[in-house]
Amino acid sequence: MTRTTLLKVEGLSKSYPGVRANDDVSFRIAEGQIHALLGENGAGKSTLVKMIYGLVRPDAGRMELRGQSFAPGQPSEARKSGVAMVFQHFSLFDALDVAENVALGMENPPPPRDLARRIRTVSEEYGLPLDPSRLVGELSAGERQRVEIVRCLLQDPKLLIMDEPTSVLTPQEVDILFRTLRKLAAEGTAILYISHKLEEIRALCDEATILRDGKKIATCDPRERTAREMAELMVGELLTPPERPARPRGDVVLAVEKLSLKSANPFGTSLKEISFQLHAGEVLGIAGVAGNGQDELLLMLSGELRAPRNQVRLRGQPVGHLGPTGRRGLGVVAAPEERLGHAAAPDMSLTENALLSAARRKGLEQGGFIDWARTEAFARQIIARFDVRTPGPHVLARALSGGNLQKFVIGREIELDPDVIVVNQPTWGVDASAAATIRQALLDLAGKGAGVLVISQDLDELLEVADSFAALNEGRLTRVRSARGLTVEEIGLMMGGSGDMQVAHEAAE
Amino acid sequence: MIFGSINPAVLMAALMVAATPILLAAIGELVVEKSGVLNLGVEGMMIMGACMGFIIAVNPGSPLIGFAGAAAGGMVLAALFALLTQALMTNQVASGLALTLFGLGLTALLGQQYVGITPPRTPRLDLGPLSEIPFLGRAFFRHDIVVYLTVALVGAVWWFLKFTRAGMIMRAVGENHEAAHALGYHVKRVRLFAILFGGACAGLGGAYLSLIRVAGWTEGMTVGAGWIALALVVFASWRPWRAMAGAYLFGGVVVLQLNLQAAGVRIPVEYLSMSPYLITILVLVLISSGRARASLNAPGSLNKPFHASS
């Protein structure tokens, strides 16, 4: 491609105490190009874009924007030069309305009335309808992202940086986003797209720069590489798909019978007549589009939502009435989707978080006193086995990157040697090698005779680990069938109704 | 009829005077909290203002210079608080409490020679024919200038927060400091200005007590006015006009119970004395109860330390 270069990055380096976040990174982005920045958690992607956006100053190296030296000292300078950024954790203000949120991200916002009109025009033009007077706190994740994108678009950016934009979106919202991005690129805006979802990058991007340990490893055309090849470049080693030894199916460990349960969340999906059996040594995969009862299913199985006594049985014993502690004691553990705030307490250390769920099964507490030495040893064990990258177990949970914390919270449950483990989105936002570690650990656990229930929206993941398969649709669970020989098309049919929903969704747009 | 001896116009006039010091302190603290900082040192900054205002007003003999000195005194303590919490990252609650204790102690020392002195009189603002209107004139138009400036200040703060870009940035910093930082706003700088403004307001409120309302200096003379101001901000859901209504309600009950005491009502004095606090809190709780957090308007980053991690 012979388009003019928009941004040239040469030899950028940045060190933090103890970490070399970026080491001599160079690449170019052409106008109208969708350029992917790929790398594992902690590979230095975020630091790199923060330097381009003026939030961090590089230690060495230089940048050129349209042939002119570019060294933004703060974000406002970057914005003036035409660089805009959509953040991974949205930089939005819940108590302010859409128009105010947009105005805060602009250098010279027009008067409120003009701004509201421009928000409407631009948002409709790009298929991202927004009401400027609504409070951001009331919006869904997809709508919040629209606010961020519209905020950027109003400034007519030359370069739009997007930091893992799809991690919070439903598949339908991802489609809409991609359409918007392609339209922008066609109009000449360059897009720097950070992600580690390889299939997405192959579908969307023209070029990819791959980072590993802060260094640039390769630049390639993602359409000419397989996802596997790119994953191996990211990780720097050959990836072995999880091994799944054939194993005999054991007795039924967990049985749920005709269970209907109302969701505790007014916007949630109630469970309707759920029935299934989970055998020892079996991995049961549950697919479904987000919001079809996955959260409720996990809460019901973990014991956070109580069920009628006899409708949930563990090895024939009724456990429906027990709460999470009671069920943990009997060997049912769960790892919810939301890691910060649900699976882990953000402001507590990893040691304390290890204690929270393991106290009883690991005997870390005796007569009301905590055995800190053993608790810390347990936390270290999780960190070592699941390759959690952290200075030590004293670090606060919130200080870990999403993928690392995910490894920790899943590892914590796996280390409890449960009879039944329920996980929701176990590898959400986790890089390829860590995902492989987690999946392998789940399979190993099944190999030892535990029942494993994996709820996921990632069909490839389910096909990789599951022995049997079911789908959730509007709170109903399909019949469980064997995963062997199941095709993606058949799964689509099982997920039922979701095809219709897509059409309805598009009609509504 | 026990109310017979109480003149409503006089009551109204006294109410505005009684409410002004609390309202000044509350509007300052409201801005501080809107920027995401909880400064529990309002009482300390008020008493500092009361003392400094008194000393400075007595020496050259001008109440206006006294008020300026009071604002400066409050700001000095506020600057100390800002240094501790914004630069040295200390805990806001502990620093605020320390500030109150420090202010009370320091002013007891500074003001020792000033007990029993009468300050120069602050003239009442001459509003000409307005003050001659029956009832209204007596109730509303025979005050000193500070009463009116305070009302104007409430309006200005409301306008600032609602309509100006700087006000919007301040709300944004208080709502989500990490997002504000990511957008390139200077969280600490915004908070520093807010804290200093809060200190100046608290200082003015204190000086109003020592120079006008009480017209004298005694140790610990703020007797909890700073705490009432703090409570007002929360119960008024961080809304300026509602804070003013709360302050006037409080002032009204204070004046009323004093009148009732003077009229010799047969309710124990202790109950009457506690009534302003009880009634104000009760009314404001009723106003703000039963609403979602968003409509409660609490700043999302209130009392959370901000540490720029880049």
C-alpha cells in the first residue's frame, strides 16, 4: 500500500522502576489505515499509546505526525494535533450528561445547544444514535462507548486510538462498531486498534504491529496470517492446544431439576425451568449471547441466589438452600465473570483475597484466627502455578491487569480441589498463553474427576474444552448434547432465537 | 399564646443573621466536596477566621479589612490541608479532624488578649426607601452587606457549577478523577483551588460570628457551626440553593428557640437548644431520602485519594 504516512514512531522507549515497558519501538501508520497493536497483557501496548496521546513522556525516541516532529506534553496537545483516544476503562462521568461528557473531551466546545445538535448529527451519521441530554450513568456499556467515540469524532481526528474497544460489547455492538470504524477509515482517518482478540483483528485491520515484553517483534498483514501464527508471535513460543485425554464419564455430581428462579437484578434474565446433569470428569460448556441468564445461572450454582432445597443436588444430596460458604464446604466453587468487585475485593491484597474464598476448604482459619503464614503460602502457590505477573502476594487486587487478576481468581478456585467448579467467561480479556493455561487447568481438574461447568460466549473456547454442550437463551437451557462432532452452525441453532434477535436489533437501529 | 411576644419581622431579620455564618462555610465546603475532597476541618477554618478577623479588625479598626484577614486566615489553614492531602497524600478524614483541633488550639492562644473587647461596628447597608417598607423592610432590607453578599455568593456558585466550563471541569474531577486525568485535566490543581475557596468561605463565616453576630471573641466561639455546615452540604445533596434553605431553616429554629426561651416556655432549655440541630437534620433527611444515588448527586470520587499513575 502506498498511502502517505500519518504517524511515524521511531525508537520509543519508556522505563518504569523495575520494568522496561517499551524498548526501542518503531512503526508507521498510513492515513486511512486500520492498524492493530497486538500483544499479551503487559507487553507495553498501553504505555505506547499513552505516549502517542501525551499522557506519558517517552525516555527516548521520537515521533512524527505528517512529517512534522510530534512530542505532545499533555493530551490537549495531542488532541490539537488530531489524535483522539477511546479508553479501555471509559473516561466518562456518570453524574454528567452525554453533552457535558463530550464537551469535557474537547478543546473548544461549542455552546451547549450547538453541541447537542452536532452530537445528534454525528452520532446518526455513523450509526451510533445518542441522546445528548441523558445521564451517562444510565447508559449501557455499548452506549457509553458511543459517547467516547462521538467525543472523538467531533474533533475530526486524523488518528483515532482505540484501547480494547470490544471487551465490553455484545456481538451485535461489535458489528456496529466495526461498520463505524470501516466508514471512518474509508474517509481517511487512521485507526490504531489495540486488542488481543485475533479473529477481530483479522476481520478488521490492514496491518498489525506485534509487541512482546516491550519490544516490537513483527509487523504483518493480519489477513495473510492465521490467528495461531499471530498468537505465537505474541507469546514467543509454540502454543500447544490443551490436551484432552479421553476419560471415562463418572457418576452424576451435580443435578439441577426444573429450576425457575427470578433474577435479583431488575434488568436481569430470570431462569426458566433449567434442568441438567453434570458428571464427574465432564466439562459441560454453556454457550449463549450475553444477558441470556449466564450471570443468574452462575449465582444460582454458587449459592449467591438461593434455590429451592431439592432442585439442586450434589451427589444426590440437596444443596439448593445453602449459601456460597455452605456449598464451598461441600465442594462446589464458582468464579464469576466480573473479576474486580465480584470475584476479588479490589482494595485487598492477593493474600487477603485468597483467604476470602479458601479459608474453609484450605483450613486457613482456626478458631476464628487467621493463619497468615499459610494463607500467604497459598497465595504464592496460586501465583506460581498460574504465572500471575505481580511483585508479590501483598499487592492489591486492583493493581493487577485484568488478565493477571483473572488468572489469580480462577487459579484460586481450581487450587481448592473442588468436586464441581463453575466458571463464567474464564478467559475474558486474558491473552493467548494465559488462556491456554487456564483451559488446561480446567481440563486437568476434570481429569482428576471433578465436574466442570464453563459458561462462555467464546464458541472456540467451548469447542476446545467441552465434552458436552448446551446453550442458554432467554433464561432457558437447551438439552445437553455431546460436543463431539458438533459444528458451529449447529451451535448457532442451539443458541436459537439469537439470529432473530440480530435482525430485530438491526431493524431497531 | 406564646408566639404573641415574637415579632415575625424581627424573627426573619434575626434568622438571616443567624444563618449567614453557617451558609458561608457550607457553600465553601460544597465546592470543596464537588471537587472530590472531604475537608472535615471546616470548624477549624471557621474559628481561625473568627480569630484572625477579630484581631485584624480591632487593630486598625476596620471591619472590612477584618473580613479580608479572616478569609486569608481560613485559606492558610486550607493551604495546610491541601499540602497534606494533595501533595503528601495523607488521609483526608484524619487531616481534616486534625485541622479542626489545630485551629481551635491555635486560636485559643492567639486570641488570649482579645477576650472582652468590642470590635468595630460593621455598618448596615443603606438601602434607602427599601428598608422603610413595612414588614419587608424590617425583615429583609436592614442588614449588613455580608448577608447580601452571601446570598449572591450562593447564586454565583450555583451558576459557576451549572453553566461554566470551569465548573463543569470541577464537577468532572469530583465525579471521576481518573477519567478527568486521562482527559488531561489537572486534578490536583482544580482541587487546590477548591480547597482554598472553601477555606476563605469558612474564614468569612467565622468572622461574621466574631465581628457581627456575637461581636466579641471567646475561645471556641464557633460551637459546632462548622459541623452543621458540613452536615448541611451532605443533606442538601450538594445543591447550593438547597444548602441555603437548610441554613435558613437552621437559623430560623435557632432564633425561634432563643425567643421561646426568653418567653419562658415550659420546655427544658436543653430540648430547645438541641432542636435546631434535630429539626434541620430531620427535614433534610426527609428531602433527600428515597432517591437513587445519581439523583442524590454525591460526587463519585469524594474522599478518594488521587494518585496520578501514568
